[in-house]
Amino acid sequence: MEAASTIAEVRERVGAWRREGKSVGLVPTMGYLHEGHQSLIERAAAECDRVVVSVFVNPTQFGPGEDLESYPRDFERDLAKCEAAGAALVFHPTPEEMYWPDRSTTIHMADISEELCGKSRPVHFDGVCLVVAKLFNIVTPDAAYFGEKDAQQLLVVRRMVRDLNFPLRIVGCPIVREADGLAKSSRNTYLSPDERLAATVLSRAIRAGQALAESGERDASAIRGAVRDVLVQEPLADVEYVEVVSQETVRPVQRIESPVLCAIAVRIGTTRLIDNFFYDPAA
Ligand SMILES: Nc1ncnc2c1ncn2[C@@H]1O[C@H](COP(=O)(O)OP(=O)(O)OP(=O)(O)O)[C@@H](O)[C@H]1O
Ligand SMILES: CC(C)(CO)[C@@H](O)C(=O)[O-]
Ligand code: BAL
């Protein structure tokens, strides 16, 4: 496995693979890797000849007052995890390598990036689109792998790829969880022992909603209610949203008649956590 910090090195390496006829998979990350990221890398390695993992804490997707500075970083550990999961190249640029100081181009995604997390993080998905579009242009992958844990991000990236005609496949990968159900996340490291225990309420709430949908309930407010009923039992949980939205429009639905996403965002202390399930009534 190799590491590169410049765009030129990545282009050279990928160009050589292309001349050998190899397919290329990309796994974009912000580092501090865990088994969730590793599952994406392993999936990419199973489906592509060469896998590039990007490790970049992207400043443009953080709003004022968010955790850009304190976001956990450990590049040496990340390298070992990438290698173990089957990556061929780790791209670890500086912000200066990724962004010209006088850059003038932005990507604004209307509508679907304004719901759910977009309400409390208004610049977030534009920043994600910008960096992901740049990574697609730098790496030119055949396929890119994203986790369903960041469900709205997955829908936003799919929409951008469709709207801007990026010639690649987007692969969504299932949520990897801790033994007690908590979705693995780099931000779990912010939790104190009490908060870590309290955080299990997210996956319990999601399981309650999912069980109700699977039992045939089609009233979205009943699903939201079942999820909230679990969340309110945890005194440390401060609920930001519980929503059932269309996978197509990301707008709230009243009845579940087409594929939906049930998504929650909850603060445990100062740490903002998310969880979700996808549900297709026809499946
Ligand atoms: N538990 C998980 N299961 C599956 N995929 C995951 C999981 N956690 C993160 N991913 C995916 O890994 C990719 C990189 O995510 P990122 O580096 O932001 O990690 P993270 O743990 O989600 O961090 P954060 O705490 O910022 O949410 C994204 O596509 C994300 O959806
Ligand atoms: C896709 C991504 C790597 C873009 O910075 C980030 O939003 C993440 O880690 O999910
Ligand atoms: N996993 C999404 C990156 C973020 O929350 O900024």
C-alpha cells in the first residue's frame, strides 16, 4: 500500500493502473477509521482491482461553531487500518492541496440537502458535494463507496452524480454497529462513559420504528411516535429530529407507500449523533 499527499501523485498512480486495465474504487473518509470505514474498504476491494481511500477532514462541510478543529485525527493508525482492509493507495492531502486560496466555485444542492441534517447544518451538504466532486475528478473511480449511516449524504451524493453526469457507480453500504447497537462513528470518542451508555438509546429507538414498519404500520406519525417514545426515556438525549421522509425527495411523508428513510439526530451532551433505517414497503 502507498500513501500520497498530492493530487499529482494520485493521478500518476491511477493513470498507471488504468494503463494496466485495472478498475478503481474510491472510499472517501475524514479519517479516524473504524470497522464502519473498513467495511467500505473491504467491499470496494472485493469489487474493484484497486482501492483508493481518501483521508481528509474537509473544512468546507463544517459550519461556524462545529467541531472542525477538535475532529479526531490519527493518520498512522488510519494507514494500518487501510492496509488491513485491502486499500492500494491512501490520499491524505492538506487543505491547501485541496483548495486554492481564491477558489470561486461552489456546489449548491437545493431541496434534498435542506431537510433533516441540512436544517441545523446549512452549509454542510454543499461542502460535502464540493469535496466529493473534487475527489471524483482527482481519482476518476469506477465506483465510490458510502455508508448508509450518513443516509442523507448518500442520497445527496447519488443526486449530484445523476445531475452532473459523473461516470461512476455509487455503492451504499450497511451500517456497522457496536455490540450494544450504537452505530460506529468517529464522534463516539467524544462521549463520556455515562453518555456512551445513554447513546444506545438511538439504536433502540431505530429498532422500535423499524419493527413497527415491518409489522405493516403505514402511518408515518405512528412510526415517528414509536421512535420518540424510546428516545424520551433517556434523560441525556436531546432530540433534534425524528423524521420519516421519501428516499426520492427527502421530504416528510404521511403514509409509507414508497421507499422511505426514517432518520434521527440526537444530542447526547454536546455530541450530535445520527442513526436511521431505510424501508421499502414493496420489498
Ligand atoms: N458505522 C458505519 N457503518 C457504515 N459506514 C459508516 C459508518 N460510519 C461511517 N461510515 C461511512 O464512512 C464514510 C466516512 O465517514 P466519516 O469519516 O465521516 O466517519 P464517521 O465515523 O461517520 O464520522 P462522523 O463521526 O463524522 O460521523 C461515510 O461514507 C460514512 O457513511
Ligand atoms: C464523504 C466525506 C468523506 C466528505 O468529506 C464525509 O462527509 C464523510 O466522511 O462522510
Ligand atoms: N460523516 C459525515 C461527516 C460530517 O458529519 O461532517
